[in-house]
Amino acid sequence: MQALGPAHLLDPREAQRLNLAVLKRIDSATEQVLASANHVALYDFDQDDSRWVRKDVEGSLFLIKRNVAPLYQIIILNKKSQQNYVEDVLGNFQFEKSRPYLLYRNRKDEVVGIWFYEEEEADKVEAVLVQVLASYPGSPSAPQQVRPMVVPPLPRAKCHSYLHQQHDPRRLLAGSLHAFERSDRSLAL
């Protein structure tokens, strides 16, 4: 029997169309979704204490193209609050990849780490960011580090495993089925 769940209800084109519609409701200047990730979490680097601090931002990430300035943005639809996370991607945007993280320096000179549940999604976002930055006039073809982001390692990805096990529909369905099979109850149709 094939497992059913929300991911099986929509084909990828329909999911992309719905995502774009949601993003346009948030920002009517949204023109196109260039890359996305199903689940990310954000970390800030506390430069005073030289340590990473988890932000209260977690959810789906979208790298979008807009029809007004700033032309490119990273948007995270935050599941932890009503406030979504928005970061402009300008020509001087600095980033580097440290799997499963993408690190960047924002306009306030803060170092931010984006943790990706799926490392392949981090690779895709990185590749599109390189293309976006190359599209700015006078930009080199690859991102340049003006100042290297010398920071201690981010927390290991396993710290997120409990969160995802808890919400993984396949795990929840399997657990419910197992509990039902152990019970003496039967379904009355």
C-alpha cells in the first residue's frame, strides 16, 4: 500500500503555483520563486560571546524575484510566529556554504546561519544565489568574501532530529497504525 500524505496530493507545478500565490499575498511585488526549501531554521552568531544562538524562525524558505527593488529576497514563512523573515539579496550579499548550513552576512553586519533539513535544497539555493549575484552589474561570477566569516561551528544537525521525527507524517502514521494493530479494537464500517 502506498503511503498517502499532503506531499502526494499536489504535483510539483501545482505546489509551485500555490506557493507563488501565498507569497504574492504577503508581497504583491513577488514575481517568481527561484528556489525553495521545505524546512529551515535560523541561527545568529553572537559576536560578543562567540557562540551561535537559535532564532525563533523556522519554516519554508523561498528565494524570490520581485518586480521592484530590491529585486531578490529570501523569505522564510515562519511557523513559530506571525512575523515572516525577510532578507534582501543585494549585489554585495556575502555567503558561504557549510553543510547543512548556508552562512551569510546581512546589512547589519550580523552573521546568520540557515540550517537546511534537506542538504540538497541547500545546494540548490546556493547555486541560484550564485546566479542571482552574478546578475548584478559589476559583480564577479562567484560570491567574494570581503571579510571571511570566521566563526565557530554551528550546532550539529542532529539537534533537529527530534523536531522532525515528531512532525514527520510517515512516522506519525506508522505509530498510529502500530498502536491500532496492538489494540483489540476493530473498525465498524
